[in-house]
Amino acid sequence: MNGAPHIGAGFTFIRGDVYARFKRMQGFNVLFPQAFHATGEPIVGAVKRLEKGDKSQEQAFKIYGASEKNLKDFVKKGPKFVAKFWKKRWIEDLQATGLSIDWRRTFITTSMTPTYSRFVEWQYNTLKARGYVTQGTHPVVWCPKCRSPTGDHDRLEGVGESPTEYIIIKFKLTSGEMLPCATLRPETMYGATNIWIDPDVEYVRAEVNGEKWILSKTAVKKLKDQLKEIKIIDKVKGSELIGKACENPVTKTKIPVLPAKFCDTEIATGIVVSVPSHAPYDWIGLEELKADKAQQKKYNIEKIVRAVEPISIIATEGFGEHPAKEICEKLGIKTQKDADKLEKATESLYKKEFHTGTCKKNCGRYAGMKVSEIKEILVEDFTDEGIADKFWETTATVVCRCKTKCHIKILENQWFLKYSDPKWKEQTKKWIRKMKFYPEDARKQFDSTVDWLHDKACTRRSGLGTPLPWDKEWIVGTLSDSTIYMAYYTLAKTLNEKKGKIKAEQLTDEVFDYIFFGKGDAAKLAKSSRLDKKIIEELRNEFDYFYPVDMRTSGKDLVQNHLTFFIFHHIAMWDDQERWPRSIGVNGYVNVAGEKMSKSKGNFRPLRDLVKKYGADLVRINIVASNENMDDADWRDESVQTYNSRINYLFELASELKKAKGKGRKEGEGKTAQNRNIEMYMESRLQELIKSVTDSYEQMKFRSAAQSTLFGLTNELKAYIDRMGGVANCNKNILAQVVEAVIKLIAPLMPHIAEELWASMNKKSFVSIEKWPVAQVEKINKKIMQLEDTYKKTREDIKQVAKLAKADNHLCLYFATDEELEYFRASMENLKKLGFKKISVFKSTDPKAYDPQDKAERAKFGRPGIFIE
RNA sequence: GCCGGAGUGGCGGAAUGGGUAGACGCAGUGGACUUAAAAUCCACUGGAUAGUUAUAUCCGUGCCGGUUCGAGUCCGGCCUCCGGCACCA
């Protein structure tokens, strides 16, 4: 609720409306509701930015039509006012767009509607009691100054970066102190030849969970937030450690500490283990050190350096003994200062070795195994042996809006939804197999989302929302408080009507259990909650009548979160699968003329502006018919005109309808065989199209529905009128039947225009509540359709031939079947309009036929022979 | 990087239990009507060559390879774009 609807949101909502209207016409009692989600940070953040005079935030609100005065009010009256302000605008705009929403059921989440908050509390109490909510630790990107998690929107730098886990391998100096080396490739420890330390950096000695570690100062700060007991003892200069020996805990061999400049104290512990055979940085570092006699002499490590030799431990196809060496040579890397190239080399070698590499004989118990297969086991093994530990780091630098550099903090006491629960997952997956998805492609996405989903943090510390009932310091997260809100719609009408009379606290967990689960006794609950028994029963009945959700439709970005959670939570809350969701519709985003809509580009389209410019119906059909799969839809101003001209045609036709003479159906009575044929054809086509359009609506394929109706059916209508020689010669009953069907078939898409057309045909009812046409399949005459199609096609061919032959004297047609001969004879009047002086028709087998070029023998069913002279 | 989806004319996009690629619409070109314009109507419209007929031949669905009598569709390997990746909603 930090703006009014734009055409993108409009797309999703109009699709819902079209479907609701379609179902209503099919005779269903449709509950089509709309509520407003005002939880979390966005509005709070927007108001804060307004307070600071943020121009782009002002602009964002102004695009949707907020005035200067409104903006002042936003700051003065705060986030809840902003939410209510935009809620009002939303309702106005959606009404102007003709959305048939039951506004009696609207509400605004969560804390702004205390009864809804109560509903969230009931849900979480229930989930907790059933074991779906647990508490645990959780790494987050953390700003030490703000003392809060730093979401993407709170970042100056590092949008999209997330926590990643380094493995610390503890190398032991002879003094017993540990050199904790952080690595993403613990499997390479078998090839470690030395430790790198920056001689010019000041490290610290610290007591970490009872052990003595040497590490960078920054690392100490970070580890304090990662559940480590840590105390700094004193400082130690890097140079003091150079030349010392330590034990590789994996191989138990002794390796030396050597100097290098690429040890970044901002990353992990600031101490690096060197695997020159497989790490480009280490290879170059060692090469340079071996060449740098002065440096060796400075630290008195000549002998030690000479003894260091790369150890090859991974065999990878396409590489020899020392892959790091090869890749450095290939990319022309000569110095450790060539950071860009080194990063690239490291990345590509890592990938290659991880996916295709095999451990050589010198890799202990992992010898002969694939790198990709051992990684996880190895980390577990090392951790069990007490030689490894973890260090969380951001995937790249993250800077908070307050300009402070962020690191990873492991949050304790965070509440989680246990989406990892195998039983819950299995139930959800099973149900996904039974549900319907539009388009069908979406099913796979839901299925794989369930697969990778693991425990999800469901509470947060700040923003609008409902406090967790048993731990009020936390607020239920914005995704987690809106999983089963559809159930609340069934109550919302009654709760809104009785506003003030029903207090949130009267809706106890037991009352909700009764309403939603049918558990308990209404009379007893009435007593304990002091609610009217009738009201309790009314709420129960409303829920019982409407539930489950038959259709939920939303944007594709919500598949991997909201929409999947929606399925999960219904399964967790209701034992009875009769209450579980039946189908989900998914649509793409909306581009404007092929480009992403953006406030700064100037191609931003608030729904209100478009409706003002084009009227609701043209906006509706222009966006809804622009696309019907999960790809992005496209708003194009110029295509509005196309629909407009079709509508004009329908209005003209409706007004001309009375000119039709309305002849009877039987031959004789002034009706020719030709007319009877064409009428049968028109009726067949109509029924066929009713069937396919209904199927399209059913599957939310509104583009196909609009196309078949507005272009397919009206094209047939035009052809019919043309073939009959104008409206006046048409059968009034047939014409009216087709036009009425067209109006009904477009009614869900263009409700206002449909009503207007309906009225112009002297109908007294509303078409929006008329019966949806049901295809009369028995009226579809395949033979006639085939013959008429042959006729149309042949007529085109004749024109083509006449053009190439440059002749119009004598047209001869040869037919393979009597049916065709008959049909064409009946259509002679129409055929004559082609302008030939003489027309002859023959059976192809007729020996007496005039056939100078032997065209008769080439005639096939559906393809008569043509000769023109 | 990981998971999922997609890539077809000038454009939006049809067609996938393998079987005539380009339905329908837009734009474009030519013509009719009009003093003119708009609107409307008719014809053409992936590329190339040939043609007194209804066509014929070849090339064409992101790239490379494969399976098959036959591949937009299936398989393997890439490239590009979109969505999600968890304290943004």
C-alpha cells in the first residue's frame, strides 16, 4: 500500500475479474474479494524518506496522483494514514476499471484490522501446536551500527549479496597457537604447502572457545556475532610469524608461514592457506617469492622457500600436473597484483576442478573420489575431528545505508516455519499433483519450489504487522502473515457489518477452531466468548459454504514464495483436503511497448490514467488479451484501436439487425438451397467457437478467447453477411443468435460495452448475469463446414488462376464428388459475382465434359479442377 | 553460482503424446471509395528461384551436434533473456 495500481497490477486483477465474471455467468455464486496488505517495511520506509525530503520518493507518490498537500499529510500522519489513503485510491481505480469485487469483504492487514491480527495469532498458535514452527539460529547480513539485519533495500552497496560459509582449517604452530585459515575449498588441504600472512599487518592473539587463535582484528569482530566466545589477548605483527612452522591438521605434515601481500584482512580470518598447484593466487605468490631473494633474506627464509614445492592433488581432464600454473600462463598472469585476471583464473579453475576433478592418491581416504561428491562429507569429517570450523562471510562487500560495512551475524531465537519437514513437503507435493495450474507450465515451478524450500524465518523485528502471540518482541513476517487470508474473506462481510460489536479478543482461538474446523460447540463458545451464538454460526456457515479457494491468480514472481506458502499452510491448517486450494493462475509482468515500465523512464502507466484515456473496457481487453502464458505481457497504446474498430462494427450490426427479413428455415418459402447451406455453416461455426472460447476462458487463456470471439467469430459473421448479399437478405434468427452469442462471449472481458450492446438489442436484462452459452455440439455439421471451406478456398483459387490466365470468358469447374457439384451449383449466384461470362460445372468423370486441358483428372475431394479461357 | 521458465517473420505472438512452421492480430505495400483526410473495403506480405492455373524446388523456429522416414517439438553440449534464491514484498 505505497501507491495506486499501475497497469502491471491491473493486468493481474483484471484477469481475476474476467474469470469471476465468466464463472458468474456459468451460474456459480462467485466470491471475488480484494483486501490490502499493509505490513512490513515499505510504507514505514517511504514515510521516513519523505521526512528526509527524498525527491524520488515524492515523485513516486506524485506519479500516482498524490498532491503536495497529500505528501505533507503522509509525513504528519504517518504510515497507517498512507496505507488508508492508497487503499481508498485503489478501490476507486479498481471500481473505475469495472472489477466486480465484493467490497463488503475488504480489509487492510494486519494490525490495522485487529480481528485480522487475531486471525494471524490463531494461525500461528495452531501451527506451533502442530509443530510447524520452531526456533533456531540463522545467519543474516547485519549492520553493526544499526544493530539490525540489512535487507537489499537498506543497502548502499551489495544488493543481492548473501551469506556464504567459509571453512576454517586450524593449523597449529609449535607454540600450540592456531592459525585459522579460511577456505572455500577444504578438499585442497592435501595440497597445502605453506601459510600466507601479510608481514605488515597487525594481527591479534585471541582466545576463541578456549583455544588460542591468531587472526585479523576484523575477524574477531565478526566472529563475536557468530556465536563464538572470544577474547583478545594481545597484538602480533605478521612479520613475527614469518618462517615459523605449523602442522597441517589434515596431513599432519609441517609447513612454513610465508609472506604475501594478497591476504585481505577484510575477508574471513585474514590468514590464507596456500595450495599452489590448484590456486592461481598461491602459484603466483610462490613464484614471486622464489624470485625475490631480498624478501627471503629479510625474513631469513631462503632455505625454507627453496624447499617448498607445489603438491598436485586433483586430476582434471584437460589439465596436467599443476593446473594453476597452466591457467596463469594461459592468461598471462605474472604478478599477484593482477587481481582481475587472478579472480577470473581462480573462478574458472575452481569450477572446472569441482565439477570434473578427481582426488589423486595422496588425498587420504578420499583418494579416487570425485571432488563434487566428497565436498560435504569432507567438511563433516573435518568438523567431527575438531580441525575445522565455520566462518560466515558476505558473498561481496555490503554497505548499509548508514554507510557502515556489514558482516554476517548469526541470529539466535529466530522463529522458523519448518518447510523442510519431509512429511509436510510430501503432502504439499502430492496436492500439487492434483491441483490445476494455468498455465500448466507453472506446476513444475511449484513442484521444484517445494523441493528446494527449507526452513523459513517467519518473524522480524521491525515494521508494521502482528506480534507473534507467544513472543511479542517478534512480528510475524510479511510473507508469513498472508498465507491463508482467503479464509478470512468468508468472515469479513459479517465482521465488517458488525464492526464495533465484535471485538477482536472475543474471537478466541476456540472460536476460530469452531468456525474453520467445526471443532467444539457453538452454545458453549457463545458463553465463553460473549459472542452471539447466531453470529458464531453465521461465520461458520459462510466459511463452510464458500471454502475452499477455487482459484487464486497472481504474478509469476510470487510462485516461489507467496503462492507456494499458500498451499503449504492450507495443508498444515486443515486436515480435510476439501478445504485445500483447487487451482492457481499465474501471469507475467507487464512491459510498456516492449520496455520494462519504470518511474524514471517516463513510460509508467498508472491504471487510472489509462482508464481515463481509453475507458475501462479497452484497457481491460488491451492488456488481458496481450498475453496468456508466463512471459511478460505488453501494453501497446496503438493496439487499442484494433479492438475499438471491432466494437464499432458490432454496434453497427446490432442497429442494422432489424433490417434482416427473418425468413423461415425451410427451403421453398423464398429460400434457396444456397442460403440454407450457408445458414447451417454459420450455425456450425458458431457452436464450434462457443466451445473453444469456453475452453479458453476455463484455462484463463483470455487472449485466445478475445481473438476467437472478436476476430474469429466476427470474421465469420462478416463472411456470412457477404455471402448472403447483405444484412437485408440474412436470416434474422441466425444473425441475432450469433450477435447475442458474441456479446455474451465478450462480456467478461468488456462488461460495460457488452451491456450497451445488449441493451441496443432491446434486451431488458443485464448480460453480465445472463446464462453463458453452452455449445450445442449436435448442431455442428462437419460436412457443411468442409463443403463451405472448399467453396471459399476454390473461389480464391479461381481468382488466382484468372489473374495468371488473364482470361474471364469461360470458367470450368470439375468435381470429384456429387456433393461438391451440388454445393457449387447451389452457390452459383455467388459464383457469378466473380464476373465470368459463362460458368460450367462438371463431374470430373463426365466423359462429355468440356475439358481442353485435362484438368478434370486432377480434381480431388476438396480440390476441384479449374480451367479458365 | 543454484532452481525454474523462455528464445519462432518488421512487431505481438499461433502450432509441442514428433507429421503442411508462421494461425489470429499489428505494422507495411498496392488498389477501391473520397475534393482531401480519417474510417472502411479488396489484394499482397519469411527469403530465394521458376511458373497459364489449383503450384514446384531450395533455405529458414538462438548456436553446435545427435536420434528419426520425418524435429520448432525428443536427446547431449553451449549462448542470451526473464523470475526466484530466503530479514524486500
